[in-house]
Amino acid sequence: MESLYELKKKIKRDRYLFVLLSMGLLYFIIFKYLPYINLTIAFQEYDLVYGILKSPWVGFKHFKDFMNSIYFVRLLRNTILLNVYGLIFGFPIPIIFALLLNELKKIRFKKVIQTVSYLPHFVSHAIVVGMVLSFLSPSTGIVNKILVDVFRIEPIYFMADPKYFRPVFVTMQIWKSFGWSSIIYLAALTNIDPQLYEAAIVDGAGRWKQLWHITLPGIKNVIIILLILRMGNMLDIGFEAVLLMYNPLIYDTADVLSTFIYRRGIAGEHGIPDFSYATAVGLFKSVINLMLVLAANYLSKKYTEKSLF
């Protein structure tokens, strides 16, 4: 009885915190977990008239159709390559930026740099893509103006040539996100004991040795955890940005799983939405992402003894 009394007392004492917690739980329950019920659509020939309960079951038909389709290899290749390029070039940049920012001694200048680097994160994809398309315009874009006036070469139609989409997209995503992503690393850097640097200076260690033996080991755990989480998004991509940037001329390198799901499931093939097929593709993508997270977590736990679970 005492334990129950103590529990009631704690709940009454912290009731406002529990109210705040309940709002977050409700959000995840309503928007993250309840929609799982609709995954049954992937195994049905879904009909709006009959609904989920009465639509006929077709098993793994839609999964087989997708894997045997002419789009499967192209979609998988484009999605993975964009994410791999983003991982290779985009993942280290916030770390490097945080390390450089941490070395600044003038607080006011440091805050200005931080603010400027964070700003692109709060700009919508529509505006960012509009800026990119404007800069790359073959007639009025500043990039082609430089190519023509300085390097004396013909204007390049970046958004009409498939080979330019990947570098343009990856560069845009890095510019938009690196400042915001560096916040976690900056927070991790503040937890490193300053006495370690003082001891290193006494021992004659320079900046590079301090970086290699103190700073990087100090944020290693954060880097590993974020890398594992990043692996869980290897089949996800910036849907809004790709949708706004691509066109039929560059489908060969720009079409990804998320845009295909939109075209097939909402816009519809020949104007007829196919909810079951699109749901099957989305479920396929989620299962692969889950497998990648589990594999990355297992390897991290095995070789670094650090993991999510």
C-alpha cells in the first residue's frame, strides 16, 4: 500500500510533466503506430468501396510485381547512390565544421558563423530548389554566366542532363543541413574535460595531436550512434527536393523510391491511383531500412562495443 501511495504522490507532484509527456505519446500513437494497421493494404487488392476489411487478399503479389518491374533496378540504384554520396561527402562535413567552429576563440564571431550556417535548415525545400534552378539556369543563371564569361564555354543545361542531377542534389542537401547537423557534435565537444587539453599542452602535444587523441575520441560515441541512425535512412531521400527538381528527361538518375511511390500511389499510373502497390513499395523500403539499422548496430557492437541497443 505504501508503494501505491508513493506512486500516487509522485504522479500528483509531477502531473504537469506527465501531461506534457502524454502529448508526445499521443502524437506517436496516432501518427506513427496506428497507421501500421494500413500496411495490410500492401497484401490486398485495395478498393476504396470495400475498404481494408473487405478488399480481396493477394498475398505478396505487389512485392513480386515491383521486384520484376523495369523500374526496380533503376529506383534502387538511384536511391542508394544518392544516399551513399550523401554519406561519403555529407556525413563528415558537420563533424569537420563543428571541430573548426570549436577552435574559434572570439565568441561573437563564432555565434555569427553558427547562425549563418543554421539558416538554410529553416528555409523550405521549395525556396531552396527555386534558388538552385535559378542559379543553374542556362540563360540567366549565375553559374552559366561564369562558365560563359570566364571560362568561355557553352552554357550547360544542368536540369536536362541526367549526369548532373546527383552532384547538384547532394551539394544542395549538404549546404542545407550541415550547419544544423553540427549542433549535436558541438554539444558533445562541450562535454570533453578541458583538463585533458591542458595536460596535453604540458606534454608538448600540438593542435593536431590534441584533435586526434582527445577531441575525436571524445565525440566518437556520438559519431557512431549518428552513423547507425543514418544507415536506417539509406533507402529514404529528400522526397520534396527530388520531386521539385526532377523531370522526365532526368528520370534515369533522379527517380527514387519515394517519388515512385507518390507517382504510383497518389498521382496514379494513367490517372488511376494504386494504393496497394505503393504501400507494398513503401513497406519494402522500410523493411530494408530496418535490416540496415540492425546490421550496422550489430557490427558497431562487435567492433567498437558501442551500439543503440
